[in-house]
Amino acid sequence: MLRNKTGLLLAGLAAFGYYKYSKMTPEQKNSLIEKGKDLLNKNFGGLENMFGKKVTPGNQNGSNPL
């Protein structure tokens, strides 16, 4: 019974968040996006170094193809 109420509660919160986001002005949306980026950079900045490396399609293992 608790699982059913938890799912309904999460769905209600998601709908409320979507409603509030849709009523925001473009400036407020940009501010929210910047706050989210700052939060991720402060708390998970090391992940960018780990996963942010670009790999060229022909040179995946780092060796010279020629």
C-alpha cells in the first residue's frame, strides 16, 4: 500500500514541478539552468575530467593509425 502512495506522490510532485517550470519567464528558466550547472560543477566537477575526453572515431585506442 505504501508503494502505491509513494508512486502517486512522486507523480504529483513531478506534475507540480512541470507546472511551475512552464509558468516561469525565460530569465527565470536561464537562472535555474545556471544554478543547476553551478551545482553540478561544484559537486561533480571531477566527472567532467573523467568522461569529458573527446575521442576521434578513427583513433579510439590512442594509437597512430598510420
